[in-house]
Amino acid sequence: MTSVLRTDYQRSVADYWNNERDPVNLRLGDIDGLYHHHYGLGEYDPSVLEGPAATRDERIIAELHRLETAQADVLLDYLEPVAREDRLLDAGSGRGGTSFMANQRFGSFVDGVSISESQVAFANGQAMERGVSDRVRFHFRNMLDTGLESGSLHGIWTNETTMYVDLFELYQEFARLLRHGGRYVCITGCYNDVTGGRSKAVSRIDEHYTCNIHPRSEYFRALAANGLVPINVVDLTAQTMPYWELRAQSPVATGIEEPFLTAYREGSFHYLLIAADRI
Ligand code: GPP
Ligand code: MG
């Protein structure tokens, strides 16, 4: 295996995540120890914006967290069925939120990989605290070159991480790792080939996270080129907009809310789930 960080770009991404301590992620995660690095799905309860001012912030934050956890639950629905002895990979595992939810739900083994050493240390600390470190483990590895055994995995997911990598390289590695019939689930933001190239709002999102959002078409080309056959494609855009509307009015807004809302409203960007099987 070559070194984990191969390029200057990867080093700059690792740097960003090694230093990231934003309340929009930490205050939400502190609620129940599930620290997410993805967005939310579903309607929010409008009453959180009203009621006693003293508890308003806290109630909005709890509601954002509930929607983010609901998002990971939807992702895991598309991995089912998973048995206790199955092995899963969380590719770009962040602080581990989705990995812990998968282990809780299926009892299965989960390996998470991240190019951020501080995220890996944080997530392994959470695994110890939660008493699941025998089954949920995080590694400082590159998802393009995980070093895991060929054909060893029942399932892989990427929860908003594919915008950091070349999809052809990524799916070549996933095709190597998945057993025949293994499942891959992706939730991502992608730009719309129909409206044309990268819109200004999408470029602002790229700039904010140092990422490179792919066009929708690129996912299907890269999956097909690597023996990964889509079984479900779900446009989650309408279901994620309430999250952004609430987040824009929250005390933990980061400034990226307007570009997301603009991109979704103008149709230049989609929030997409793809489930595919390894053949
Ligand atoms: C970060 O989640 C997610 C990304 C960097 C991927 C970009 C996603 C797209 C759909 C384009 P986060 O929870 O760390 O972000 P934030 O700090 O804004 O909540
Ligand atoms: Mg977040």
C-alpha cells in the first residue's frame, strides 16, 4: 500500500478535517454521541422555532440532529439485509456516526476509513466509549486504496464523501472489495447535467468544503465501468430542503445554507441516493 495521503490535494482535504471543530457538527453530536458529517432528511417540527426563547437554540439543534440521524437511517435501509457476521465499510467515515448506527442496527462489523487522523482518533474513542471497539474500527486509510482484503465485504457506503475523489478510481476499489452480490449505497450531492455545467451556487459549495462535486452522469458511468449495477436511484432533494431551511434559521448556521438552498431551488443540484449491486 502506498502512503495514505498521495497528493497535495488530499493533504489539503486532510488538513481541513483535522482542524474542523464546527459547532454545527459538535453541538449536534454531543446530544447522543452520534457525530454526523452529513445533512438531514424529512420535515422539521415548526414548533422548535417558537416557544420559550431560553430553550429555542437547544430545540433547533436537537431537531437538526434528529433529521441528520434520519438521513443515515434511510441510507442503512438500502443496505439491508445485513447479518451479524457481515463486514461493512464506511468510506469516508468522519467522526463515525453512520458506522455506529449500522453496528447498532445490524450487529455487524464495520470498518471506517478516513484520511483525517484526528477524525479516526475521535471515532475510535467513541467506539471505546460505546463499548463496540471489537466490532467497529476506524483506520487512517485512503478510500481509494484501503488495503482491506478483496471480496471480503458485504456492503459499502459513502455518506457524502464521493465529491473528494475520482469516481472511477473509487469504484474500482469498491468492486475489488465487495463480494459478488455485495451492495453499495451512496448518498451524495451532484450537479445536474440537464441544466448544464457547474452553477455558481455549486461552485460556492465546492469552495466551502474544498471538494469537487461531480455531475449526476459521472456516477452512472463510473458504476457501470466497474461492475456495479444500480437497483435504486432516489432523488432526495425535496426531502433535504426542510433541513436547510431550518439550518438557515439556526444558531449554528455556517453561511453555506443559502448556496445549498439556491442550488436545489434552481435545479442545478440534486441530493441523490444510489444503491448498486456488485456483479
Ligand atoms: C460535510 O458534512 C459534507 C461534505 C463536506 C460533503 C459536501 C456535501 C455535498 C452534498 C456537496 P458536515 O456535516 O461536516 O458539513 P457542515 O459542517 O456544513 O455541517
Ligand atoms: Mg454537519
